[in-house]
Amino acid sequence: MLVGENLIKSFERNEKRGKKTEFNAVDDISIEVSQGEIVGIIGANGAGKTTLLRMLAGLMKPTSGQVMMWDGDEKIENELVMKGKIGYLSGNTKLYGRLSTRELLDMIGKIHGMNTSEIDERIAEISKVLNMDGFIDNRIEKLSTGQTQRASISRCLIHSPQIYIFDEPTLGLDILSSSAIIEFMRKEKENGKGVVYSTHYMEEAEYLCDRIIMIGKGRIIGSGTLDELRNDTGFSSLREIFGALASQEEDLYEC
Amino acid sequence: MNVKIVKSLYKKEMLDVLRDKKTVIMMLVVPLVLYPLVMICSLSIMTGITNSISSNTYRICFDFEDDGHVGELFKNTDEVSYSFEIVSCENPSEALANEEIDAIIRRTVENGRECFDITYMSSINNSSYATDMIEKTLNSYAHNLTISILEDAGLNPEQTLAPVDIHYRDVSTNEETAGSLLGMLIPFMLVMSLLMGTMYPAIDTTAGEKERGTLETMLTLPVSNSELIMSKFLAVGTIGVTSAVLNLIAMGGVGAYMYNMVATIRESTGGLNMSRFIPAIFVGTLCILAFAIFISAISMCVCALARSYKEANNYLTPLTLVVMFASFLGFIPNVTLNTSTALIPVANVCLLVRDLLLFKYNIQMIALVLFVNVAYGLVSVMLLSKIYNSEAVIFGDGNGGIQIFERRSNIKKGMLPTTQDAWLVIIFTAMLVIYAGGAAQLKYGIYGLLITQFIVVGIPLIATIYTKKDIKNTFKLKGCSPKYFFGGIFVIIGGIMLGMLVSAVTGLIFKESALDASESMTQIIGDSFPLALIIIALAPAICEELMFRGYVLGAMSGKYNPRTAIIISAAIFGIYHMSISKFFTTALIGGLICYVAVKSKSIFPGMLMHFTNNALSVATMFYQEETARIFPVFAKETLAVSDILIMLGFGIFFVAVGFFVVKSTKKN
């Protein structure tokens, strides 16, 4: 289980006349992701989704608050140990173009402390699942968009993580590629893995997520299962629910 | 640090870099193909030209009635490489113009002297070469004639023609001659090739990784910052060393080829005993490794600040210029390797390699240079891991950071300079002070010191104005309560006492460099007390204060807490004085002044403190006897235990009183 407690991340923003003001990109958000569930994070651009996921993945240190993991009853706070149990994927995690997928997976496996035979086995397994046999030894810079995306996913899989953190994984992909990713997340959930991911696609979230967290301006504006959210707001589709919650929040700020 | 992780990261970095065509071309093709090709081509072109000249037959025409003895001269030259063909023609001038002949010779006899007129065309190569050869032939004819005339007169021709005979005997061995020539070139070539070799991998592994977006991928892995930096550093270092070695091999190969060529042309092989160079090569290799550590770390530091390939290239250009400039020091004959020059990066390696090639082995100096390079390298690596640790650098969208290279219209107004800008200004000012200031002092003596001070205050001032920062705020140009002046005087008096103790200790450890410093000072200051007071006490009190307690401390306290800012500024102030023996003393004094400046938020108490300190040392230098009478401790060569205790006691007391005064706040 991955837990983020009271996470705050503040940045400096340059304003007129060179004055710097601090603002909280993520403002006191607590979040929990258990094994076997998919948590969706929905929010407008600049709402703080990426910053939140980066903190959960250990890429950024929270200004205050804490990220930890529970492995059964064992509490894990060491950042490096946590990174070993997390698979993080975003539009910004590019791959080394001059390496082949196999070389990349081999390197990452070694960093995760796996031995050579383990790595070879796992690569063969993943290559079969993601259908990568045809291009696994080609340089990544020569691959097509879909192939690159599969290579990216294989990178998160190699060390069999417990929790996946995906930042807009389906953004800009065609229908086939994006539905492959959606299916992948469902399968991993059935395998008992936890997934937290952000998206702009409401229908996708409706279909996929066990719980949904909506954020605006760095704060949680609504959260729960789809049914809970429907009951709270009285709307049926996620799109309407988000619209209602977001405008409520606006009113709050304006008062 | 997990060695396994570093190893697999290193492997990845090497694969990544070696599959980059640019790096491979820089590393392999330039040294191994381009150098030899250029050298050999230009050599063969040159020898080709010389060969075609000397194996020619020149056609000449006599424009007079020859009785036979002149023709004889030109027919029977002793030369094998060229010969003359005597042509007779109707209209010699026309023939010369049509290039049918190379020269026309006329001979007249005046007052018993033979006069030769040679007509030629300097615009035509063969004609002018022919003229040279004719001159040579006629000269030897004249010489022979002179000898026979002298012999006829009953004189000894040798004695008469050359009553004074001068012989030169060069006792330096062939190896030494070769070494001194190589000593000029090799260090420069070595430094530049190492820099060129490390440049591309340095950009590629830092800014390149950022630009390609793989850095974020790397951060998702359980890799610590130090493992990441170490692997990158090792990869860049490996490539740097490899390219330096390849460069050296290529240079050596070309050198050997040229040597052979010259030897066959001259047909006199002096014989170069290559085994004499072995120790030099061995120590030199160590030196290259140490320098590779340094230069890789430095170029990575510079590149890590950049967000893209292009930006990194921009940052590296000034670095290249600075490195080039510093390596030119190896060309200056009077600059030798000593404890001060050994501290100047780049220059120290050049000087050491030069010394090695002259067969000067000073173990202490070798050790010092190696140590200094490794130490600078390590400091840079630490700095690098600090830079790489900051989210602003990794995820940064370009706010803050280095602003000096931005277009001015893009810079926003602000209160204090950024630390990154401050570091650049410090480094640039230091370079200018070392090179331009040093040159000014050599040329103008004491007024050179004044120029140095203008540099010290000018650069930060320009940088502050250019980056649109608030001058009043940055340089603390604000008045303050008189108590800070009062407290400051106490602090500085205590500080001077403690400083003397510190320099007594450091003087024991670094004897030579302390002596160096005091000698050079007395040489420069001359004998006018008021002038020395103005230039050594007043000018630094204003200029150095503005730089160190104004700009540097201002920039540092914009980012760090006051204590860290004071420590960093004090250390920079210490390093600026360019001497190990003075470092601790000046850093101490600098730190104390920083403290008062931070408390008073004004530059002026610091100026007074600085002036007091410097004025006191000027007075001590001019009025040694008087100061010895008033403060006997000042004149003592070695300090007794009681002196030490008294000074320590008074020093701490004065500083404490000063701190108390400065710290106390008015109670409302």
C-alpha cells in the first residue's frame, strides 16, 4: 500500500517586478493506493496532478508531508527501497534512444539488484506479453510510437513492482495503443497490483477506476467511488460531476 | 554507494556516449586521422617544393664576351642538386621575358675589379632561385680569388680574413633540446585535447540527458544521487583520458615521422635516447589522469547548469577560453612551477609537463600538482552532485539560475543576484585578477594594484547592472547606527590578534609560500607611506568590501541562511588572496567582517574594519622599529607560549566585546 500524508509542494513563481511569491502546487493532499485497486486522478491542467504523482514516485521531495509504503505490516520510508517497488511512467520518462530495449531492461534489472538469469527470464516473459520479440534488439530511436510506448511499459515491469504510478499514460495515443494500456492496467489490478494514474479522459476513468480523486488548484475537491460521487453531487456522468465540483470550488475561492 | 549499480550505469553511459557519432568523431577521427593527415600533407608539400627547386637546371645567358673562365665557373659547380646550362641567345632581354632563360649575366671590369650584373625576374620562381644559385657560385669564386690574392701578398688568408674566431658549443643533450621544444607545445595540445575530448560526453551525459528526457526515467530508479554522478563522471573521465591518450599517440607518431624526415634530410642523426623520456612519460600519465578528473568534473559542472545541448555549448565557450588562456602560461619562459602557480588550475599541469620534459623532477611539486588537481576535481564533483540534487535544475523551467547569458530583455528585475551568477562573477573576476591584474602589477608596480582593485569592484558592478538587480540592496549601500562601527573596531582588533596566531601556525606549515608573499609585497609597495596607505589600505577597503561583503555575501544570503552565507563568503575571500599561508587568516578576518555586515545590513562598518586591518599591516611594514617598540609581539620571529596565550585571550576578549556591541538590540 502506498500512502501520501498531507503532501505539500511549494514552488516559487516569478511575478511582476521580479518579486518571487511562493505558491503551493500541491496543497495538503492525502492519498492511499492499495493493492488490487485503480485510483484515478482527475484535474485541469496545472491542478497539481503531475507534481502529486512525482512526489508519490519519489522524484520530488515534498515541502512537507510524507510518502511511505506498507508491505504487509512492514513500514517502508526509505526512498530508494520504495522506488524499487514502484513502476513510474509519464510522458516525460523518455528512453535512451541509443540503447536497444533489451540493453535498457538489462541495465534497469541490474540496478534493481536482479541477477542475470532472473533478468533474462523476466525479459523473455515481458517480451511475450507485450509482443516485443520483433524489435527488442533494435535501437529505441528506430522504433515507432506504439513500439516505444510498449518499450516504456516494459521498463516499468522489469522489476515486478507492487504499485504502478502512471501520469497520463494514454495521452496522445491512438485508440489501439490506448486500449492496450487500459487493458494492461486492468490485468495488473487483477494480479493484485495497485495503480494510481492521472487522466483527462473521463469515460476512461469511469470504466477503469475503483476510486477517483478530483483535484483543483492543488487541493482535493472531491473523492470516492463513482457511485459515491454520483450520490454527493446528483449528477450521473463523471464529466458533469467534475464540472459541478470545480465550479463549487471556484465559488468558494471567490467568496 | 553500490558498486554494482555504478557499474551498470557506467556501462549504460559508455554505450550511450560511444554510440553518439559526434563523440566518436571527436575522440577518434580528429586525433588519429586528421592530425597525421594535415601534418604529413603539409610536410610532403613543403619537401616537394624544396626538391623541385634544388634538382633544377637553370639556363643562363652571358651578355658579354667570355674569355672562358666565367663559363668554367658555372659549368663546374661542386653542387649535385642543381646545374647551369649556358645558353646563347640573340636578344637576352626578350628571352628572359619569355621565360626561355632564367637569368642574364653581364661582366665588366672597372679599376681591376670584376663587376657582375645579374638581370632576373623576381616574379618568376625559377628565375629568383637561379639568381640565388648564381650568387652562391660567384661568392665562392670571390672567396677563392681573395685567398689567392692574399697568398700572393704573403699573408695568411685565414688570419687576415677572420682574425677572431667564435665557436659555439651546445652542451644540452639532444633529449633536452627536444624536451624544451616539446615542453612548449605538448602541455597546450594535451590540455586542449583533453578538454575537447571531455566536452561532448560532458554535454551528452548532463544537458543532453535532460533534453532527451531520460533523466526523469533515471530518477524513477532506486539510484542514489552519488551513484548517478559517479557513473557519469567515470564515463566522461574515461572518454577524456582515452581521447587524450589517442591525441598523444597521434602527436607522437607525427613527431617521430617528422623527426625521421628531418634526420634523413640533414643526414645527421644525433640519436635521441627515448628511454630517458620514460619517467617523464610515466609521471605525465599520472598527471593526465589527475587532470582528466579535474577537467571532466569542471565541464560537467558547467553543463549540468544548462537545460539543453545548445545552452551547454554556450556555457562551454567561456570555459574553453579560460582554459586556453591558462594553458598559455606554459609558453611564458619566466613563469615557473612553485607553490603559488601550482594552485592555478590548468596552468599547473602545463608547467609540470614542461618541467618533466626538461628533466626537472621535483617530487614535492609533482605531488602538489597531482593533489591539487584531484582535490579541485573532487570539490567539483561534490558541487556537481549538489547541482544535480536540486529539483530546480532537474525539473527547472529556466527561472533563476544563470542570468548573465540571458538576453537582457528577458531578465527580470530583482533584489539580489542569483548564486549561480555570483559564482560566475567570482570565477571571472578571479581570472581577470590573476592574469590582467598580474600583468598590470608587473608593468605598473604599485599602480597595478589599483587596477586590480578596479577589476574587483568593476565586474560585480557591471554584472549587477546587467542583470537588473537592486544596486543599493546588493551592495548594502545603507547607513547604520554608529554602534556597528564601534563594535566593528573591537571585532577587527581581536580578529587581527587571532589572525596573527593563525598565520604563525600556517607559517610553520607553509614556510616557503609565506616568505614569497612578504618578499613580493616589499618589492611592490615602494617607499611612500601615504601612497601605500591609499593603495593597500583604502582602495581594498572600498573595492574588496563592495565585492565580497557586498556582492558575494548579498548573493549568498539570498539563498542560504546567514551562517552558511558567511562561511561561503569568508572562504571565497580567503581563496581570493591566492596563497595557502594567507588563506586561514584572511578567511577569518573576512568571516568577522561578514558577521558585522550581516548584523548591520550596511557595507560601511566593514570598510572601516578592512581599512584598519590593512592600514595596520602597512604601518608595520613602514615603521618596523616603532611598531616593535609599541607592540613587541609584532616583531618576534617565534612566539613564546605566554605570548600566544595573551594574544589568544585578548583576541577572544575583543571579538566577544565587539560581537556583544553589534548584537545588542535596543529594547523598546
